[in-house]
Amino acid sequence: MQTSFHCCVPHQRLQDALEIMGEENTNWVAIVTRHDEPEWLGWVTSHDSAVFLGAFNKRPSEVMCREVLSAPPATLDPEMDLNAAYERLRAAGVRRLPVLAAGRLVGELKAA
């Protein structure tokens, strides 16, 4: 499980989230209440971003993360059995999922 990662807050620009996705070679960025106490709100995905930008003909610098925020298909618990966690990844059809403990983002698990 990866425990250090970048995340955004709802009032950050979508451009910031997309830059993180590019730097970390991922297709989503966690959206949290605050950077210092990352209570999970949802995520911004590259797919949702592309659909939103195309539908509204806007630039990423004109959009806030809260406008594109969505819920992931599943989340993981840090106490989950690793096989069960990887099965949840497979069932959700994604390579990475957030790990939440008591509603706080504590990490992410990605398939090898």
C-alpha cells in the first residue's frame, strides 16, 4: 500500500489535479477536506475530467475539482485481507483504489 501521495481539496483547480495525474502516472487524484487532515470526499478521474471539459467547453484552469468530483466504484479498508483487496480491485475494473480508515484517506493500493 502506498501511503504518500498528492491530493487536492475541492476549491483547487482541475488543472492542479491533472498535473498530479501526469506526474504520478495515475488516472485519479483523491479529493480531501484538508491537506493536513485528509478526510475523504471522493476523487477526480481523468475520464470524468475529459467528459466534463468537453461537455462544457472549458479549460482545466477554469474548473474547480469540486465540479468534477465523483465517488469511486469501491474503497478498501486497511485491515482487509490482501487477496480480498485485490479481488475488489478486479471486480471494480480498476488498477488503484483508495484505502480509508474511519473516513480518512490513509493510502492507496494499486495492482502490480
